[in-house]
Amino acid sequence: MATNEEIKKEFSRSGFALAEEDEILQRCVTLCINYSLKPSELVSSWELYHLNRQSIDQTVKNEEMDGFLLHLQNQQKESIMKEEAGLHIYSNRDVDMLLDGIPEDTEDEIVTTPTSKSQRLLLDPFDSISKSRDYGYSTGKSVGHVTPFGQRGQKFVVRFNIGDAAAQAEDGDNNDVENSEDDMIVKKVQTRRRCSLKVNGLGPEPGCRFMYYRTEDRFDSLEKRIVRHADAFAASGLYEEQVDPAVASQRSIFSVGMICCDGEGVLNDKSILLQSSAERTSGQRVPLDLNRLNQFSIFPGQIVGIEGQNPSGHYFTASKLLDTVPLTLTADVDLPPAKKQNLDQEVLTLAEESRETSEVSFIIASGPFTTLDNLLFEPLSELLAHAKRKPPQLLLLLGPFVDSNHPEIEKGAVDGTFSEIFQVEVIRRVQEYVEFMGSEVRVVLVPSLRDANHDFVFPQPPFDIHIPDLEHQITSLSNPGTFEANKVKVGCCTVDVLKQLSVEEMSRNPCGVPTDRLGRLASHLLRQRSFYPLYPPPESLPYDSRLAPQALQISSIPDILLLPSDMKYFVKVLSIGEGEDAAKCVCVNPGRLAKGEGAGTFVELTYKGDPESMHASVISI
């Protein structure tokens, strides 16, 4: 049974203070009993709840416990739905059937004629793959049935704004969106000039072999990471010569190594280890003491520089911790020219390239693209309709597209293959959008590990998409992937690395100093120069150590970093480095386009040369 002292210790370890200690601890003990939680599991759930609320205050208050209780109830409901594959959750569809007196076993035999104009337009007589059941995949809504998503009240409401006010006003004047009741009537808007697009092909190729790595491949990938970071520290000329941290020394030394955890579970004060390079030093792991530091943020797999002492040879006491790899001014120095794919049909002259400006407009959305109660892909249809009314230069769609976590996909209750669903419901809609808008628009698709129709491996190859005459407008990236649009460098990764880091991270901050934890989690990727710096990865992640070293490396700080996550949406400007040499990056979590049976969010972003003149809006669909 959980005790007050154990719960208080876990909150303190995670950097939280308790406002009304006795009452909060009593309620937490009750929650542990009712939901069969350990103190560490309770605090982990609180951290997720705290991050989703984007609260800066690190104090647990009694008035927040009711909301936390609802959060735990929702978690338990999701867990039950995953465990009970055959469990039926009653929805509005069942209620409609009961009110109309329709027997459940005869629902498939009912044939009606659409009476409204919108219903007639939504039917597609050329769809050779159709379903009569409401959850089956189809290009249109089922006749006579309105989904909860279709009944939502507010559409395309701006939830959050950031950036240049002038750009915001200009955007609002030039792209006025009319919320017409008939979504099928779309006025064609003149698009901007097409942006250039160059894909940096460092990820695996479609059809590649994966999960064939050996034990030595895993060791080599970690060793090369440590050596590369150690070389960067040495090349900066700012630090002393690197010494083996496991060797006894009375003087202060400087070492570079990887943070490890001594045993299973999350990091704590007693379980921190530092592993150095086997090539440069002994490669041994030495216990690391950080009690002298008043501020740090660490996680397993993080490469750090440590200044400190190890008098006995058994314990390395740190006096300074450096978690940022020194920045270099050269960009893409390790990138072979043949790996950069220019997707422009025309060949740009030198004069045209010089006139090309670092300005581009995006619409960014992350899946799921259909709600949990059906496979009608209504959110995707409405997003594309919005993109027709307010066209961006680049439409970025981040997976999952055919979500393996969808109840009907999990149960296999669909006719046809997952690839057919992807082609009919996603690719065909995107193709219709591009054909409607003309040659000025581009669409980029990035797969997810949750895509049931794609390779389950990380790093992940791009979708194998070949559409005649549109190959230069519809592009797929690897996961993670990087590209340049009008010289604006963009990196993206659809693995929820922010959520995974939030569970594994251990941090300490001065009392009374507000912290931006979401921004700090995102900055770890840039500081470590890796799309996935966490190691070891969770068991659920199919991490390929042979493909990872090159595909996960961030060779230079991108202008925009896309990190879709289940955590609350955000758009933040991150600063890496200090002073005039600091590099800035716009980090975006667009949220999920569909949340349960309801609507989610997406992001409109206009980038004009630098983050200071950028404008972005988070919009609920």
C-alpha cells in the first residue's frame, strides 16, 4: 500500500511542491488504492496531466485534484478498451437505431435515397471499394447518419497565435475563410507561387531490409555517437583535454559520456551512471553524483560533458554539466550531394536561385485523420476543403493515416486491405486536392509507426507513392525526415518522442524559477543533434540500430522542427547556444487532427526568413 512519505518523495524527485500537503497526500493515497497505482505511476500520470495543461507553476494544488481524477478515469477507460478487443462501447449510432426501432441485425439491409443536396454530392458512383456498414471505409458519409464530428458546433476556431502581428493581419485580409454550411461548394482561390522542394534522403529507402542488425551494430552506433560528441567538444577549444571518468584523480577533470540508468525504472539520484567511449577511454560506467548542481535536465542516452572530480575512482562528483553539443556554422557538411533530391520539374538558373527567398506558407496536420467511431475520414476531407479555401504553398500531413490503434483496424472489422484503405481514403483525396488546385501546390506525407499499411521499423522508410504527372507535387518523406522548401530547412519526426522523454527525464530547477518543460523537452533533440536521443528506447519501439545512426542525426539546426505528440499543441521558438551565436528554431506540435469522436487541431504557419517574422496559428478543425 502506498504511504504519504512515498508519494511525497516521488513528487519531490520530479520537482513538484505540495501546497496543502496533508489533504493532497490523503487524496493521492486514495487514488493509488482505487486505481491500483504505485506512487511512481501516480506521479508519472500527474506529470502528463501537468504537461497537457501547460502549467508553469510546479506546485500541486488541492483544487487541481478533481481534474486529475478525470484524467485518471480517462486513462483507465482507454486501457480497458485496448484490453477488451470485443468490448462494445455504445455511441450515438446505437441510440439512433434504438429510437428509430431498427433491429441491429437488419441494419445492413436498409437502403434509402439521399434527399439532401450534400448527401447526393458525397456519394461516389465510381468507388469500386465500398462498405455498407457505418464504420466501413468509404468516400462519403453513410446515408441518413450524422456523426458526432459532423454535429460539432464551432469550426476552424483559432486556439492560439504567435508571431508577427503584421503578418497575421495580412494573412487575415488576403485569406478570409467563409464557413459555408455546404462544404462541397468551394471557391477556387488563387494560390501563391510554387515553392521549391529538396528532400535530404538520409533515411531508409522503400523496400529496404530492416531489423537485421547485430549486437555489434548496436554497440557501434552508441560508440560513434559518444565519439562524435567528444570530437565536437574538443574542436570547440573551450574545454580541457578529456579524461577517463573512471580513473581516480584528485584534480578537476573533464569527461564526455552517455547518461545511463543503473537498473530498470526511471532515473533517480542513486541510479545515474556515466558511460565513456570504449575507443578513447576504458568505456566503463561510473556512478555520477549531481548533488552539487542546482539545475540540470538529464535522461538515459543523453551525451553530456562533465567537469568534476573522482578521488576514489568509484564515484564521479560533477561540478558542471554541459548538455549541448557545440554549434558549427557549416550546414549539411556530411550530406552527400547525391542524397539531395530536387523535386522541381524545371531546372533553376543561378539567377533564379539567388532570387529565391526564405519564405514559405504551411498547413501542418498530424493524424489520426478519422474519428474512432468510423472510417469515413471526415477530418481529412474538411482539412482539404479548408486548404482549398485558404491554400498554402506546402501542405504537410504527418501520420498515422491508417491508424493501427483505431478500434475497427485493431479488430480487423474492415473489408479490403490496409493498403487499399490508404489508397482510397487518403491518396485519392490528396490527388483530387492537387488536381483541383493546380501546379502551384505541394503535399508532403510522412509515415508513422502507427500506420497499419506501412513498415513497422524506426527509422521508417517513406511511402512508395507513384502517381503519374503528380510525382513532383505529392512527396513522401522518411520518418524522421528533413527537407528544404524555399531554403527553409524543416525536420520532422512522427514518433511521440516528447511524451517518451517526459517519462524518462530527471530534472532539477532553482526554487521559484518558472520553467517551460515542453520547450525544454523539445530542445533536447536540438542540443543532442538527434531526432531520437533517448536510449534504450521503450520495448514498443522497433528501433533498428543499423539504420539509426545516419537517419536520426540532425546535421544542422533546422528552421522549423515538427514534433507531433499526444501532449497539448504548441508553437515555440527555441534558442540553442548563447549570445550572438545562438541558433533559433521554431518547434511545432500541431496536436492531433482527430481526437476520439471529436475534432482536433492543426497549424497554419508562415515563415519569412527568421523566427522573429514568423506567424503561426493553432486552429481547431
